[in-house]
Amino acid sequence: MRNLQKDNVEMRAVYASTMSELMAKNPLIIDLEADLMSSMSMDKVKKQYPDNVINCGIMEAHSIGLAAGMSIAGHIPFFHTFTAFASRRCFDQLFMSLDYQQNNVKVIASDAGITSAHNGGTHMSFEDMGIVRGLAHANVLEMTDAVMFRKILQQLAQLKGFYWVRTTRKQATKIYTDDETFTIGKAKVLQEGRDITLIANGIMVAEALLAADILAEKYQISATVIDMFTLKPIDAETIIKYAQQTGKVITCENHSIENGLGSAVAEVLVESIPVPMRRVGIKQRYGQVGTVDFLQKEYELTAEDIVKQALTFF
């Protein structure tokens, strides 16, 4: 069983330090916050770059409109708020001001799914990626660890378009080494197997790796593990390749199984290579207050839950 450890840096610290570095190189980069300056550690960055960090207050829809206007004026705006507010609360503005007009804005949605933890059900979004992936031009990503987050942010400062990035705020499980590279729209194959394919994103990547270890050690089942960190555009080529090789697929997500990763993968499979699949994720429930460990067990988002689903194939 592999020994996966938490990163030594929180994801919010990664965001703050990377944004500070980007602002030092390009004064056109702007960070907009919806009264969550300390939540993402941007209060410290504002002291360094007072003209590049703007606290818009608890007005997410207004912030999206402001970001769109700044994009039109030639700036490169990033907008951060909690995932629930970056999707449900301002969806009309995401459509009208960003996607429909194809503005160059990056939305950073933190406290993804159960990682909202003690903020409870009102702040715990299980439907957000499904909402945003329905927009025609949106690019929808979910960050796995600190290495990925830093490198994707660096890319986003150079790329044009509407990008919606889902992440945790606190420490993620370390998956990647510092020399790893990432291509938006291309999955990362973390290990190859012959019997079953586990496709995961976000916090569920670590659980999928642990599940693969359990399957190998206890049941002699060999699993491919894929980090599908880009939900849209999804890497259909990789899905099809490993579905052909293993003939069985399980998706693993910290999100509703409806209209998220599970649905996106199912869409690829049904049109290309229908194989048996299972979906590990949130099933017809809302969130609640609790620790992440408690919530993972409560909502069946653990390695053991993935193994349980895998065994139904054999």
C-alpha cells in the first residue's frame, strides 16, 4: 500500500504565492475577491500589489461583470470565491458576461464539494461542475494537488478564454513531483492496469490510487488509474483507449454523479465503446457540517467505496 501524504503547503497559499509572482511579471493581472481575502490568503498579496487585488465585497454576480469589463479593457482578471457562489449564485453572469461574450476571465472556485467541511450544506456544492460544463466555451478543471495548481495558474496567465477552476483551499494529498507537466484537456495516466480503469479527479485521485493498491494486494485485480483533471474539454481519446484495454470503468468524484465526471465519461463511452461502468460520487444528497474524513465516509467517497464498486464486476 503506497504511503500518500498531505502537501506541506495549503492550496490557498499556492494561489496567493503564484498570483504574487504573476503580478510581479505582468501588471495587467488582477485578482478579484468576493469578501474572501483571508480565505485565499490574498490579503497579504494586496499589501504587495494594492492596485492588482480588489475586494468586491459579497457581490459575486457584480464581480463577474467587473471581471468581464476588465477583460474587455485589456486586463487579465482572475476571480475567486467559494465553489457554491462561483456557480449557483452567479450562473447568469457566467453565461452572459463571460461565456457568451467569450471574455478572458479565470474563475477560481474554492472549497470544492465536501472540503467545505464546517461551512456546511449551504456552502457545499455538489452540482457546480455540471452547471458550468454546459456552457459552450467554458473550460472546466479540478485541481489535484499543489504542484498541479501552481503550474495550471501559470498557464492560465498566458491562455485566453473562460476557464473555471475547482480546488480545495487547504492541504491536498501530494500526487505529483515538482518536475511534472500538465496539458489542459489531456488526462494524466498515473498507473496502467489490465482489469479495470479508475477515472478520478480532485481529492478522489488519491482515493483511486489507494483503491488500486487494495485491489492488487487483496484481490489480484490490476487497475489503471487516470487523473481526469480537465472535465471540459474531456480527454475522450484516453477514456476510449483504457476502456478498450480493461473493459470496465469506474468514475470517482467529489461531486454529484449526475452531470459531473461520471456523466461526462458515460457520454464518451456510450458514443464510442459502451462498457460496464460504475459511478462513485454524491448520490441525491446535500451537504452537512463535518470533518472531511467524516464526510468522505458519510458520502461513500473513500478508497474502500471504490473497491466495493470494483468488486461488483468480478
